Amino acid sequence: MNGSALPARNGAHRLRAWNVVLLFVVVAIVFGAVYAGMRSRAKVHVVHAAYENVASTVSTTGTVVPVHDFPARANFTGLVEAIYVHVGEKVHAGQMLLRLKDQYAVPRLDKARADLQDAILSEQNVLQNGSPEDRIKAQAELEKAQAERNQAATALKVMQQIQKNGSVSGAEVDAATQRLQTAQATVDAIEKGIAHRYSPEDVKGSKERLAAAEAGVKAEQVSWGNANISTPISGTVYVVNARLFDFVPAGGDMLHVADLNHLQVQASFEEPDITNLNSGEPVTITWEGAPGRVWHGHLNEKPLAITHVGPRNVGECSIALEDDRGDLPINTNVGVVVTIKRRTHVLAIPREALGSENGKHYVYKVVGDQLRRTPVETGLANAMTVEITQGLNAGDVVVLHADEDGTLEDGLRVSIAK
């Protein structure tokens, strides 16, 4: 009895052991299958299609410059003899800035002014038939001649009365008549000289000499101004390149004056972008020297001509600053973004999620745990975002890219990377 019970118990133990082993094998197979399934899914990064504002923009770089700028440049090669201003000084129009050495500028200008005064006086004398001294002298001569004529007329009249009595001869009357005629001729000549001392040629000549003298003064003033440089505008001295006793070449940039309350940005745009630009379009401006700060402005005008800069074809235009507060230094390089189109509350996705093939656009949409290649129609786009006009709904899950540069394809099983 005991002998037969022992094998039975051993058999039962062996059966239970095999059941346990079989259970472990099944669990391992299931776990392996699940793990293998998990391992075969590609990890992807996704976004949700959502409504947002999309703007189409053109980006470039520019330089901050004054609207009104006066560059004081050397008009001839010479020595800096005096500097009257310093950086940061506010100056008014006409104020002297600096002087180049020109020892002959003042004497030449003084001589030209003296010549002009002589020419003015000469013209006045011609137009008034002589100088005051000449006119006084001529008037005295006229009065003397008139007195002689009157005396001759009186004497002739007396002679003619006496002749009736036979007291004077005819020869004496003829002599008195000749005296009167001579005296009258003298009076006529003096009166004509007073009225018409100078001929029309004399008048023309005097006017030409005056014009030449005035031109001479202007020329010497330019010469003097080339050495003594003043500012034609009011503003602030913001650059002084010259130093006292520097020897500067002709055309050398010595000093700058500008109205710092009116600045603009000079920007260059690539040729393909120019057709999209229009006057008045809004512009945002950024500067690396002030991270996070944004300035605003607008295009004054679209580029009117193309300039060849090395291999590039660019068009230049100016941008008016609307909120400049004096915190953008002149000659600063800035980033420029022009908004050429803008749409609000449109369905959009990151541009990275959009694919293209043969001119058609598509995205990979996550449906369940699989990818579905979905054709889409696009609208406005910029470097970061693209408007979707057809093919997606708000909230659709769209793949940005796969982990580890994996390849995306329709039907691929995926898991979403956290």
C-alpha cells in the first residue's frame, strides 16, 4: 500500500513542476511578444494642428543711420589747426566746428571784398553820372558857364541898343553875338555832360565788373569755408575722427553732426524679395545689444534700383523708426523683419511638419498608433509656420520628425516621444 502511494505522489509533484515551467514559458512568450511589439514602434515627436495668427515676412539686416547727417570732410589736404567742438556737444546751424590751416584764405577774402566795394561804388557813380565830388564840380562849372552866358546876353542887348544911336560899329555887335553863342555852347556841353556823362557801354561795363567782383567774393568765401568748416544743421556731434594737428587728406572724414531725435534704418533686400515689398509695410527691428527688445517702423519706400554687391543683387531702402527712444546707437547693425501679409485665426502647423513631393504637400497624421500620409493644401507661410487650408482639423496630431532620424512612411506603427 505504501509502496504504490509513493510513485503516485512523485508523479503528482512532477506534473505540478511541469505546469509551473509551462506557465513561465507562456508568460515569457507573451512578455517577449509585447516587448517586441513595443520595440518595433518608431518614436516620433508630434504637434497638434491649432488656430493661430500667421504672417508672411521678409528678413534682412540693416544699419541705424540719422535722417539728417552732416559729414565734415576735408576739402583739401591740410593740417587740422583748431577743433571747436567735442563728442556729445549740441550745436546750432552755422556754428564753427573746426579749421584747417590755410594762411591765404583770409587775405584773399578781404581783397575780394574790397574789390567788390570798389565795383559797387563805381557802378553807383556810373548810374548817378559821377561821384558826389564830380557832380559838385560839374554843377559849379555849369553855374559859372550860365553866368558867363547871362553876361554875354546882357552885353549883346546893350550893344544892339547903342548901335541904333550909331555909337558902336557892326563889328562890335558881331563880337558880342559870337561871345553869347560861345557861352551858350559851353552851357549846353556842361548840361549834356551832367545828364549823359557815361555811355550805355560804360553802364554795361560797370555792371559786368560788379558781377565779376560778386563772383570773386563768393569763390573766396567757398575757399574760406573749405578751411573754416561750420555745420549747416542743428544737432549733436556724435563722431570726431580728427585730432588737433592731424594731417588729413582731401575727402578725409573728420567729424559728424546729426539730429539724434530722427533716426532710420538703411536696409538691403535680396532681389527676389523686392517684388513683395511695398511702401508703408510694418517692420520689426531687433538688436543683439538689447536681447528681447523690439523696435517698430515702416518702409519709407520700396527699393527703386538694384545694386550689385559681389555675387549678390540687392535693393536698398530706408525704414522709418516709429518708437525710437534714443537707445539705438548710430551705425548699429540690426535685424529687420518686414511683414508683407498677415492672417488671423487660421489653422496652422510648424513648417517642419510639412512634406512636399512633385509639387504636392502632405503631412503624417497619427491615427491610433499608426501614421497616415495625408495630403494638405497650404496658404500663407513663413520660415516657422504654414497655414493649412484643407486636409486637417484642429487638434489633429501631426508628426514633426522621428527619433534618431528615422524614416516616416504610411502605415508605420509609432509611439509618441515624451
